[in-house]
Amino acid sequence: MKSEFLGIQVPLDLVKVIQEEIDQIQKNDTKVHQSTTTTTTTNEELKEEEEGGKKKKKNNARTGRGKLNKTLIVEPGSVLAGINDEQDYIYDYGNVITVKGVDISKPWTEEKLGKYLKDAGFVKGSANTASNKAEMTPFYLQFSNRVVSIILSHQGKFDQFKNMTLTGNGSTDFNNAFSSIATEAFERMRTNLPPSYGFITALLVVGAYQMGVSGFGRGSLPNIVKHSLVERNKEIPRDLPELYTKLNYTFNIYHCIVDQQYKVVWDKTKMTEYLQKNGVRQFRTNRYQRTKHINDNIIDLCKLVMNLIFRNTKSKEPVPRMDTVESAIDKMGRLAHRHWNSKEQWIHQMILYVVLISLIAFQAGIQDYIYTPLIDGCVKREILNNLEYPSYDFGDDPEKICDYIYAKLYVDD
């Protein structure tokens, strides 16, 4: 197995700030994950890497891809062989068996987990070699660092976080990393983290099972992974090399490449490019027909958000007149920008509504879909943290998402 894993790094100065926000947001069921950064390379190197990868077989994500001596910056819309070209990779999922009558509403044990994996077509110990464990350990280590940093921040103990690194003792490295994601704290936080966290954990548990690891279902792991295992059963390869490839693509697409954007300064052009070309969830400017009705909906939603702000700040300022959708977005954005970094709980709802309204406007083809000072220091973080959530899947009917925001705003009102 050959790694094309971009790698997750944890810069303490940046992560601490974002994790403090996670601590607040968790309390109100708004989901956020930490940010990380990576190093850069030149456009020429990217081009050479991409062209070199195209000469190789598409159905091989582990061999013949060309060595990666550096961490690449993957621009939105760029597709690099072995990095984020999963759409071109044909998985051999193996003996996939759908297990009927599985109850995930009750607690699972390691025994229950093992029975499910066996019934679903996974073979315990089928990949039990030292080389396989050595190849897989970096995934466990990197993911453990990510999870532990979130947990400690949530507990107000982020200053205790130390980035785990490979020590050279393979068994110790693996067990330390694996045990770090088997905690009750992670189980409690699972539903407040993006879906990829549960899926990656499930892939790691399956890998441990296939490698014959003692305690493959240690601690809280059975209850952390049971939902993803059952709901996404058909997406999990039964063969370790294929599982390795799935892990590699999932890490890169949902974490490593997204994390790189925290180092990029966004203006409206950059934001537009990311919305249209990112690998998590794409938006297009012609999805909704711009009609008077959708304009009126956006204006009304902007007024409701401003009213939410005035009410919570005890301001007696009246909601201003808004004659156009552009002026409504601008006035809402200006007001929201003044309060964006407040620690009050209602701010998290305001942020969500501002982003959702901006995305509706974006998909209706409104050029000034956002108040530009909000982009880099405010909205970018929300988009990068949360875009994989189903709530950002608007569908083709703008009425549904508008009705959703109306309902939420009236509840908060």
C-alpha cells in the first residue's frame, strides 16, 4: 500500500482559537471542527504531479502514482491522481453483506460489534501483518490528534494537548492513537461533529478488525461507529488495501484539502470559486431562477435576522427599509459583522442564518450575494467547518430552504 495522504497538522496557535469556539457552539448544537494547515508548493509542481498521475492507471490509488515529497496545495477544482480523484477510482468492495434486523438504538459491546462485522462480510485477521499495521498507523495517529484536540478544548484543557508523533515503537504508537479515539468523551461529541468523523472512525475500526488487533472494539468505539457501519455498510471495502484507499480519499477530501483553505485569504472571487469547485459540496449560480418571489423571500429573511439581532442586543433601532435584495443583504451583513465575534449563544444562530441566506442568494445568481467584509474573517470559517452537513444540501426548490429558515427564525423569535 502506497500513501498519497496529504497529512493533517495541528498548529496550536490557530487550533486553540477555533476550539474555544467549538466549546461554545457545541452547547447550542451548531457543528464546528477545528482547522489545520499544510505547506505549499508551486503551480509548476502541481502541474507536473497531475500530468504524471494521469499517465498511470486510474484503478490504482496505492501504486504507480508518483511519489509525493511535499504536501501539495490542492486548489478548488483541481483533481490530482491519488489525492482527490475518488470519482475516477473503481473500488472492489468485496463480499458486501447487508445485515438485517440490526438494532443501533441500544448500546453495543465489542462482542456485538464483532458479530456485526463478521455477518457483514468482514474477515477478522485477514490482513494481520506488521507491514499493514505500519502503513495504517499514520491514519490512526493523525485522526487521534484531531479528535483529542477537540475533546480537550471542549473540556477547557486545551493547554494539555500534545501532538502525538511516531516514536518508532509501532505497537505503542498504534495502541496510543487507537485508544485515544475510544473514549466516552468522543462518543458524547460524535453527533456534534461533521459526519466524516463517524465514518472515518468506522473505517479505522474495520481496519483494526481486519488486522487482527486485540481490542478492536475497545472503550466506546462500538457505540461511536455503529451508526456509520450500518448506514454506510455498502461504502466500506472488505479488503484492507481498498479500505486504505477509502481512508486516504476521505481524509484528503473532507479534512486535509479543506484545512488548506484556512491559510488562503478569501475575497468574493475566492469564495465564489470555492463554493463552485470544492470537493465537499458544490453550489452553482444558476440553480434557482431569480424571481420577484425569491427576492422578496431573501429581503424578508434579512429583516428577520436583523430583528433577531436588535432583540438580543436590546436595541431600539428599527429595522431599516430595504427596497432591493442587494440592499437587504448589505444591511443585514453590516449589522451581523458588528456582533459576529460575540460569545453570546444566539450569535451561533445568527451566523447560520446569514450564511444560509447568502447561499440562497448565490444560487439565485445575485452578484452581491454577501457583505464582503464578512467573507474572510467570518463566513469562511463557517463554510469550511460545516459544509458537509446535510443542512447545506438545499436541493432544487428554494422554497424549502426559505421555509426552513423562516421556521427557525420564528422559533428563535
